[in-house]
Amino acid sequence: MLLRLLRLILVFALVVSASPSFEAMAQALGQGAAGLVTDQQKVIQGLTAKTDDLEKKIQQDGEDDASLVDIRLQLEDLSRAALTSALAFRTRLTDINNRIEVLGPPPAAGQPQEPDIVTGERQALASEKAEINSVVASAQNLSIRISGLIDRIGNMRSALFRNLLTKRYVLSDALSPQVFSDAQEEYASFYNAVSSWLSFAFKFKFQAILAATFVALGLALVLLVGGRRLFGRVFEADPANEDPSYLSRLSVAFWSTLLPTLAVAAFLGSTIFFFNYYNVLRGDIGLFLNALATAIGVIFCVNRLTNAALEPRLPNWRLIPVETVPARWLVRLATAMAVVISVNTFLSIINDKMGSPLSLTIARSFVATIVVGIILILMAMLRPFKARDGSWRPWPAWLRYLALALGLFTIIAALLGYIGLALFVSLQVVVTGTALITAYIGFLSARAIGEEGAFANTSVGRWLSANSSYEDTALDQLGLVVSVAINLLIVLVFLPLILLMWGFQPGDIQAWAYKLATGIAIGSVTISVTGILSGIVVFIIGYFLTRWFQGWLDGSVMARGKVDTGVRNSIRLAVGYAGVALAGLVGISAAGIDLSSLALVAGALSLGIGFGLQNVVSNFVSGLILLAERPFKVGDWIVAGDVSGTVKKISVRATEIETFQRQSVILPNSNLINNAVGNWTHRNKLGRVEIRVGVAYGSDVKQVHAILLEIARSHPMVLKNPEPFVLFANFGAAALEFEIRVFLADIMNGSGVQNDIRFAVLEKFSDQHIEIPSTPRAVVEVYKPKAWPTDDDKIEADFAEQEQAKADAAAEAKKLTKAGRKPRKPDPH
């Protein structure tokens, strides 16, 4: 109660002291909030009107799949705009809630009344909050309505696709003689449209046609000439190579299909683009030209793929081991099937634009599907392989029966009137089959390039090896990168194409790409490719800025200030850790990851540390220090306590050391941080080894010194600078002790050098009659046990005889006891 009174007094004092300014500020805030509410109400009203128009358009264009996709994209834009409008009040709602919390609840009955200005402000804030909530509710309701319309469009499109595949047509009208007259009228109309456009274009757009044509031809020439110069070895088979590798055949088949097809597509696309740019095309001619370009592209792609995979002229480069004559027939049949499907698609565009009778459309599709079915049956019945005895063998059973089934299914479906289903199957066999086969060849080629040592054997790898400093390891890693890049290229090129062939619209792919880029919600987690890439880019930029700042601080500031080397190193490392940590935090935030969600993980980690993870965390932090400071690296010879060996692996928990006995010792990183560690190869591999030698008293010590120094200097691995040194070390108990000290460029060769010098010392001392004394040792008599008997059979027989005698004596004594007689004692002698 006392606290409440104090708060009321404080509020009253503030109001009295600043009532004019407070009222002015409240009025200004109220006017600003009112303007925001009014603006957002207008925005939502406009979005609602657009939604009403699109809902009416759904009813009008319910039979057009492409129009429905376009409407769905517009609705998704409206939904995002509605949510944006609702989010515009987030800041203001936060301010209102905070202000209401500061004012506190109104006084209850029986409590002192609060000032009128406080009551008025609370009422104004509540009224404004109600208005904002009303606008937010309207935006949310509009978003829900739009979501329902989007679901409705999805159901309508599914129904259209099912109707396309299951609708049955009557063939009697399509096969009547009236179809021929309709076809003649259709051809005459098409001819008149094209001829009228040509006459208009040549009269009024002749210069534009010439300019567009020359630009497109120039681009095609650049693509052809430049492509052959850059990639000629990649997609052209070498007739001189009689035994090409499997990787070479795969690469040639894939790239000889993909690159020329892309070049032709670029040429056709640039032609249409420049015709549109110079206003040469009109609406109907533009549709016809686009359809014609698509047909040409499909026919060219199918022809290139079959020629690349079968190679009728070069048997050694074939991917499929068929004979030459069947290979030619397969190329012809596949190309003919592509021509039939492409011409049918082109004619369908003309029929739709010209408003042709339904009977003509059915007749055209019926003929096309029948022809495709017959071609599939012919391909299945072909015998492309030749046995050793010269007989022709058919395709494998599964492939032959699959082609027969598809061909018969297409023909039967067309004869039963299911023209849409038959046409759909025919289109998928040609276009989707071509795309899948090309993509499969590309995946095989990428996998073959990614194998160890494969990229170095390619033409590009050999060129890089000859004209650059890349080693085999670098080329192998580059091959992995190329393999991944090819896989990504195949997915990006062929996946949209296959989706389009299966009835999806470009708008569908656009919507999926937008969702993938902006975020995919999986439960409470949202995965955004754009956000992840942004976070990675921000982290990389922060990392390199940190490294640059470290170098500048160390080299330009602390070096000029004559700061101690140890202090400089500590400051540089601290700046590096802080910069990398800051870059990581900024990158995580840029990726859209909520850092508050990591609080639970941090709490659990702290609890775990308190209950027994101290050693684990200590080793982890020690590992980070080892990786950052690098007191030793992989391959160094270190001595850590009783362990001496070569470092094989440094991880964040432990370090693996291989001793010279080939024993792997796993040392916790905290032991290497907290204890002394000797590193023989820290800065370099230069090191010193010592060999102790003792000579008998009475020897010429100067001669011994000269001999030992000569032996040390004559060894090829001993460095001249620092030069070797022989030390007269001590007057020992039994010998005069010398020590040879030599420096080696690689201390790892120390054992071999010591071994060589000891052999040389023995040889020289023997020649000069210099004695190396030895300490006399006591003679110990070794106890020799009795030899094991060699005649085991005799021992066994004697033992059995003794046991039998004991048994007889016991039996005799027992018999005498029963007879009442005492056994006679043996004679004492």
C-alpha cells in the first residue's frame, strides 16, 4: 500500500511539473498513431479490393492452368502485404503496452483516486490499442481468406489435371472426312496470318529484322566458334583414340549434348528477344515463333543425345555397346519420335490461337500418339546386339517389355478415346526420357570425375598439370569441386525442365524458389537459404576484417611502440578470438537464428560443467588453445613426460602421438597445456645429438680428441655450421670420458647418425690400438637342475612296479590281520 502511494505521488509530481509539455507530447503521439491507423486501413481496403477482383477472376479463368498459377502468385503477394501491414503496428503496440504497465491498473474501490490526466491517458491508450487490434484483425482475416483462395486454386488445378488425363473423346467425329476440310481451312488461315505479317514486316520493319537477325547470328557465331575453341576437346570425340576411357566417353556424351543444346537455345532465344526488342513480332506470330523455337530445341536435343550415346560413326566411343546398323536405326527412330511430338505441340499452339474445331485437335493428337506408340514398339523389337556365333540378340527383357508396354498403352489409350492420357505419356517418353537420360549421364560423369586421380587424367586436368603449379593432391581436390559443380548444374537445369513437363507451370517453380530463399518452416524452425548464405558471407567478411585488424595492430601499432613480443602475441590472439566470436554472433543473427534459443543450451552446459564436465571442457578449451597457438603441429617430434613420439592428430579433446615403437598414445589436451612439453621440431628440424665415448687411462687424449673430431666432421649429415665439437667430459672411475656433439639439419635422423659414428669410432680405435675399457663383472654360478629323464617308458615301468609291490604288501598285511597273526616286521638290514 505504501509503495502504491509513493508511486502515485511520483506520477502526480511529474504530471504537475510537466503537464503542458506532457499534454503536447501525448497529443502529438496520438495524432501520429491515428495517422498510422488511417494509412494501414487504406492499405488493407486496397488489398481487400484486389482480393475481390482476383476471386472473380478465378471463376472466369477456372479452366486455364497458367492463369490460375498467375492468380496464385498475385494472391501470395497480397498475403505478404497484409502481414506486413499488420507488423507495422508492432512497435506502437509495444510502446502502448509498456506505457500501460508503467501507469499500472486503475485504483480499486476504496483506494485514493488517481489524477484525471492519468485516467485520461490510460483510456486514450486503451482506445488506440483497440483500434490497432481491429486493423490487425482485419489484416489477419484477409490473410486467412487469401490462404483459402490459394488452397482452392490448388484443388482446381488438381481437378484440371485429372480431367486432362481421364477425359474420353468420341473418335467418330475426329476420323470423319470433315477433318480434312477443317485442316485445309486451318492451313489457309495460318498461311494468311504468316504471309500478312511477313509483308508488313518487310515493308515497315525490314531494317529491324536485318538488325535482329545479324545480332542473333553474330551471337550464334560467337557461341559456336568460342565454344569449339574453349570446349572442343571436351565435347568432340577423337577419332584417333581407339580405346577411350569410360570417363572420356561419359564426358563427351554429356557435354556434346548439353553445350550445343544450350548454344542452340541461346541462339533461338536471342532471336526472339531481339525481334521483340525491335517490335517486329505481333501477338499471334510471337506465340507461333516461340512454339517453333521450342520444337526445334527438342528435336535438336534428342538428336544430339542419341548420336552422343550411340555414336553411329565411332563405335569405340559408344556408351551402349550396340552394333552400327541398329545404332543408326535407333537414332532415326528417336529423332522421328521427337519430330512427331514437337510438330504436334507446335500445331496445338496454332489450333488454340486459330480457334480450330475440337475434331481437328482430337485427330491431330490421335495420329501423333499412334505414331509414337508404333515407334516405341519398333524400338522394342529391334535386335541391337550380336552374339559370338553371329546371331542377333534383343534388348534385355525388362527394357524390351517396358518399351512394348508403353507403346501398346499409348495406342490402346488413343483407340479408346483417352487422347489426353495417351498424349501425356507420349510427351513424357520423349521429353522427360531425354532429360532423365542426359541427367543420368551427367551424374555418372560427375561421379567418375570425382574419383581419386580421375580429374588429373582428363584433358583439362592434363592442361592444368602442364601449365600450372598444381600438384596431384590439388588436382584431386579440384576434381571434387568440379564434380559437385556438375551435379548442381544438372539439378538446376533439368529439375525445372522435368517439372514443366509434368504439368507444373513456371509460376509454381518461381513460388517454390521464393519459399526456399525466404524460409521453409519445419515446426518452430525456419530454414532460409538466403539467410544462411547471408550469415556465411557476413561471417567470412568479419573473419577477414579480424585478420586484417590483427595484422595492422601487430605490425603497425605494437611493433612501432616496441611492445614486448609476448604481450603482442597475447593481445593479437585476444583480438582474434574476440573478432571471430563477434563475427560468428553477427553471422548467426544475419542467418535469422534466434540467439535467445541458445540460452537453454548454455544453461544445460553450465549445469553439466558443475556436475562433472570440468575435465571435458578443460580439454576442449585446451584443444582450442593448441589449435590457435600451435605450439606443435602434426608431424612434430615432441616429448611430453614419459611419452616421446610424432604428433599424428590434434583434435579439440585429445592429441594423438605415435611413439617410435608405433604405439599410439592419446593424451588429453589439458596435460599438454598444463605441463611442460618439449618440441624438437618447433621452429625447424635443426638439432644436436651427443655420443659418449670412454677410453682407457694412459691413452693419448689429444690423439683421441683429434680422431673423434675427424669422425664427426667426415659424416655427410653433420652440419659444418654450427661445426661439430668434441668435449673432454670427465675423469671417470674406469675410463677417460669424451662426448661428441654434432648438429643435424633434421633431428629425426639422429639415431642413424649416432649409429654410424659409433661404428666409425670402433673401427678407428681398433686401427690406432686405443682401448675402450669395460667394467669387470662378478662371475655368477648358475644352478643347473637335473636333466629330465630321457627313458620315460622305464620310469613309468619302475613306478608301476613300486605301486604294485605296495599294494601286495597291504593285501598281505590285511590277510594276516584277519588270521590273528601279526605281520612280521621287515629285517633291519
